[in-house]
Amino acid sequence: NDGRQTPWQGHPVFVAQHATATCCRKCVERWHAIPRGRRLSQDEIALLAGIVLRWLRRRLGPESEGAADDFGPPQLPLPLD
């Protein structure tokens, strides 16, 4: 299933994962040199999450007002409590 689990659209994070090659372990191995076949370390998870967050901040930052419309219909907010 590797390479097919992350949708291509529907949420900005999905788009960001594909744009930054963090969508599956095959892409992570090819583009970020983190081998498949083992669990990611906490440092690797932090690195990959940081890459996605930087992409989202650039794409959806204050200078790109309204850019969220490019990602399809709005999503319901996640409960964080």
C-alpha cells in the first residue's frame, strides 16, 4: 500500500505531503535518504513534520491570502481538547 495511502487532494496537509515528498516511505527514502523497513526515529519524525510545516507556512502564510481556496472545499476543524 506504500505510495497510495495519502490522498492527492482534500486537505492542505495532503498536498503538502506530496509537495515535500513526505507522503510515503518510498518518497521519504528517495528524497530524504531515510531508509524504509524500520520505524522512524523521533528526530526523523520532527524533521519531516518540520518540512511539511515550512511548506504550509509558505503556501498559506499571510502573503498568500485566500490560497486555501486552491485546496478544495473547507474542512471541519479538528477538536484539539
